[in-house]
Amino acid sequence: MGDKVFKLMGTGLAIAAGVVAKQVATGGWKLVMNDEPPANPEDPETEMWEAVAWALASGAVIALARLMMTRKWTQYYAKSTGGVPENADSVS
């Protein structure tokens, strides 16, 4: 049962971190670029540099947030239970 709780909670936290990180990335883009991020970077009407910049910036922020949340969850779980479940090599 422990590995299921570990994975389920870890996945939920990673998703939540991704949602919050996307909002942070959007706010950062608006602050730096003084404009909205591209609504659809795949749209041919979106300039290539803008699509690439948005993909790099938002992807990095989201990946970092998910990594940090997953690591913190794993640390908390291990401290609370004395270890990570054997079959829980990945939570997301």
C-alpha cells in the first residue's frame, strides 16, 4: 500500500507544481516581454523566435518546479516512514 500512496501523492504534487509553474512562467513572460506569451506556439503565424523562447522558458520553469516538488515529497516520505518503497523508483 505504501508504494501506491507514494506514487499517487507524488504524481499529484508534480501536476500541481506544473500548473503553478506555468502561471509563474506566464507572469514572467509578461513582465519581461511586456506582452502575452504565444497562445499557440505551433501556429505558423507565431514568429519562430517567440515560439522557441516560450518553449525553452516555460519548459525549464515547469520541469524545475516538478523536480523540486518531487524531491521534497520523496524526502518528506522517507523521513516520515523510514524509507522510500522499493518499487517506487519514479513518482511521475
